[in-house]
Amino acid sequence: MARRGVRITASIALVILLGFVAVATLKADTKPADSNAPAADVNAAASKPAGDLVPIPLVLPKPQFVGTPQNFQGIANLEKPLNKPREPFYAPKGTTNVAFKKPVKSSDEQPIIGEIEMITDGDKEATDGSYVELGPLKQNITIDLGASYNIYAVIVWHYHKQARVYKDVIVQIAGDPDFIKNVQTIFNNDTDNTMGLGAGKDRNYVETSEGKLIDAKGVVGRYVRCYSNGNTSNDLNNYIEVEVYGTPAK
């Protein structure tokens, strides 16, 4: 009887052992094939834009000031500085700055400093002789792209040699120079409708050498208009450069 009991116990132990082996084999067979891939590589692949999107060929001017900007009195809803380079902006292949050397008009026909053509001359530096100064309070500039484009990004550089916040900044795109047909507002931080174009919800921001990059989401238009209403240093309106990244509209 003792030997029979030993045999039964051994048989039970063998069955249990085979059960563990079967479970382990099942887990190994159902394990994802790429489970050994580094987590960083998987995340990078997941975040890469789909299709034929590439970074726009944006070249930034030299930074003119460093450190945390001062507190700006009376400026609400102020965007916090990134304190690091901006992430690349992706757009379809073939996207270029279609505003380069294009004609510009202004609500101030006789700028205080500079020539209005300087806004699309490619010089984005905040040095003397590189910026245009328009008259006080409400002013605007309009760029004629010469044809209709799918517009993916507009970058605006106001005077960035010192930390300033320009007030009531609005950027619109339209199909006609009078801004009557197919007018689309792509940025508006005029929260109280001072400019009479509707109240906006975008945030105020401090001018830096990176400019303000606005995602235009591929809207179609020929004319780009930028509004402002003075700044935290004075009532004047300064522009250094405006770039418009797009592709010809079909």
C-alpha cells in the first residue's frame, strides 16, 4: 500500500508540473512580437506625423534677450514662455514661404521708421534698420501673395529686441484685398473687441526671436492681414517680418 501511495503522489506531482509548463508556453506564444523594442522608439514612431508631412524650412533670427520677461501690468491671459526651442512645425512637402518679396500695404502709408517693403524682405533680425514702425494705436498691414495658396502657417515677428506684448493682435486671410470674400480669422487675442472684428480667445504673448507661429490649418486665400494696437512699451506698432508658408491652391 505504501508503494502505491508513493506512485499516486508522484503522478499528481507530474500532472502539476506539466500544467505549469503548459501555462508558461501559452504565455510565451501570446507575447507581442515587438515587446523587446525600446519604449522610446515605439513612442517616437507613434508621434511621427503621417503622410508626406515635413518640417517647414524655418530659419530663426538671433535671440536678443535672455531670462524671464518682466511682469506686464494690465495684460491678462498671458501665455507662459516655453523656455526651450519650439517644436518643428509640419506641413506637406513643397511648402515654402510664399510671402517672400511679395508687396505689402499698410494702414499707415508713411511709417515713422523704415519702409513697408521690409516686412517681407527676409531680414528677421531685431537690429536697427531691420524693422518698420507704424503710427500709434490701431494699425494693420496686408500682404498680397499674388495668387491663392493653401496656407499652413503664418509667422509674425514684431520688434523682439526687448520683451514686449503687442496688443489686440489679429491675423486674417481672405480672397480679396478688401477682406470681404472668404475672410477667415486664424488668430485673435482681442478679448474685448477693441478692433471691432469680434472678440478673440487666443492668448497674449511676449515677443521673442521665434516669432508667433500660427497654425492656419491649410485655409485657402491670397491676402494676409495683421492687426495690432500698440504694445506694452508704447502706443506704436512695429513689424520686422511676416512669413506665410503654403502651397499653390488647385
